[in-house]
Amino acid sequence: MESNNEKPGNDAQREAHAHYAAAFIGGFLGLYPIVSAAHIFGSAQTANLIEIVVAAIAGDKRTVAMHVFGASLYCLGILLATLIPKRTRIPLKTAAMAVDSAAAVAMCAIPKGLNPAVYLYPTFLSLSFHWCAFKGGYGYTSSVIFSTNNMRMFVSSVAEILINGDSSFVTKAKFFGATLLSFHAGIAFSYIAWKTIPGWSFLIALVPISVCAFLSRPGHHSGTAG
């Protein structure tokens, strides 16, 4: 981890900028199951796993099966992200952008009127993969698909700076603050697009995906997964 009294190098800055772009994509695509029939945040598995337990207790086998399949897709994304760097020469972040692009297309193509669980499927597969591909920046681990820990790290860093007078937390506060801002900017832009052109709004994600792919291209900074 670089000292906060030194300006981060170009490689570290590029990696952080790719992380911010990835967080924007995480927010943009993460809105899909909420505004679709699912009405559930699909970037994490907590709600889906709760649905499995509740449905199992209620004896609703169909609902159990639908949500178990969704959990399997989430696990598949993690599995692929684990195996691709070790079994292929495909850069992990490039593969993540391809999966995100396919998910954006699927979000526009899935018809209305299906079981709500179906609308979670593109998010489960793509964003679990996305999360594994973009792990952080400046030496900090940070999620690009949900905000809870990023908020904790941002608030604690700001508290260290303002209350304890410790300026060594400045870079950390800026990094987690920018990640939070990027993620929620993605949500905001996605919602505006969905309200404006609901049928094809998620294809707009191809723009930030292209930006992120450019910033993440192999050979332009060290420490890139894949």
C-alpha cells in the first residue's frame, strides 16, 4: 500500500479508475431485478437464500427450485471467475465485460410476465463474476456490486481523519468514497434510462462497459487479475 503522502503511480490510478467504472456498471445492472417483476436486489445472495429457506418450510417446491437455480448461477459466476485465469489465457476482466454485455442484452430480451425469480438470473451470473474480477484498488479490497462494506470503510476513514486527526486515511477515504459515488451514480443513470426507454435501457450499460474494458485492458497496469 502506498503512503498517502505520496501521489499514487499511474498504474495504481488506472486500476482505481477501472474499479470506479466497474462500480458504476455494478449499480447500473444491479437495478434490473428491482425495477423488473422481482423487486429484489440481485447483486447479493442474502434475500435469495432467505427465499429458499422460507419456501422450503412452506413446502413450495417450485419456488425452492427457482431460487436454488438462481443460487447455482451465482455460484457459477464465482466458479468461472476462479477457473478462467488458471485454465485459459483470457484476461479475467475482459471476460467479465463480455459477461456483463451479455447480461445487458438478456435484461432487454427477457419478456414480461414470467416468474419473478427469472428476472434475478442475469444479475446473479454476471455480477458474481463481475465482483470476482474487480476486487479493489490502492491495495484495498472493495465490492463493486453492493455498498455496505464500502460505506463502513468510508465512514470509518472519515472519522479517523476528522476526529482522530490521522491524515494517513485520506487515500482510503477518497477511494471508498469514489467507489460509493460511482455505484450510486450507476443506479441513478440506470433508473433515469429505465424510466425514459424501459424496453432497451439496459443496453446503455454497453457504454460504461466499453470504458471499463479500455481502462482494464491487459498490459497497461500491473496487478490486474487475469
